[in-house]
Amino acid sequence: MHPHLSPTLLRGIGVLLLIAPCATACTGWRVQRLAPESVLVAQQPPSILVTRTDGSRQVLNQPTVVQDTLQGTAHGRAAPGTPLPTERIALSDVRHVSTRSFSIGKTFGLLVGLGALAFGGLIAAYGIACSGGQCN
């Protein structure tokens, strides 16, 4: 073991690695029943999922409404030093918008899955440690 890595620190890192997926796994897109401009004024979300009238979807970051157009930066990655392009969608082409919100179902699933994984790891570790008959 590295002299600067105590067992407590290693446990803390392990817990953080197990909890980190919850940052995204515990949220989901929730359809908003209000008009896009009302959603942006009321919630000021950092990003929205736009569903167009043709069924296609697009995520917009930093969304705003300018006259009769919904606009925001495209979701994704650009080359270093290159800004993401601004996407514009006519409000008449928007079926609805969705915002990120907490999902109890995904949270429950994540916790059950992590619990099962930890339990399986303990059983496997016990089986390996006791395979030589040392744990009678």
C-alpha cells in the first residue's frame, strides 16, 4: 500500500465512486405542460429537452426565447477553442419541452443495484478467502 493512502482514505474514495453515478442516475427528463416560454421564465433551467412536432428531440443548453424562436447552445462537445453552435427552433415546431428532475424510481433502482453489487462482492470475497478451508 502507498504510504500516503490510509485505509480510511481508500474507503472514502470507494464510497465516492459508488455514490458518483447518483448525480445523473437519480434524475430524468420530465415533460412540462406549460408553454416553453413559461417554463423558461418560471424555472430558468440550465438545459431543456425539446421534442419537435415531427417527434425528433434535441437538448438545448442555456435556453432562451427570442420573439417566436426557442434558442440555446447545442448539447455536445466542440473542438477546443470553438464555441458550440447556437440552435434555433421555431416555437410552432415545438411539441413540448422537458426539464431535468429528481426520479425516485431511478434512485431506488440505483440503491438496490449498488446494495446487490456490494453483497455479491462480500460473498465473492468470503468465498475466495475461505476456499482453502480456513474459515471453518
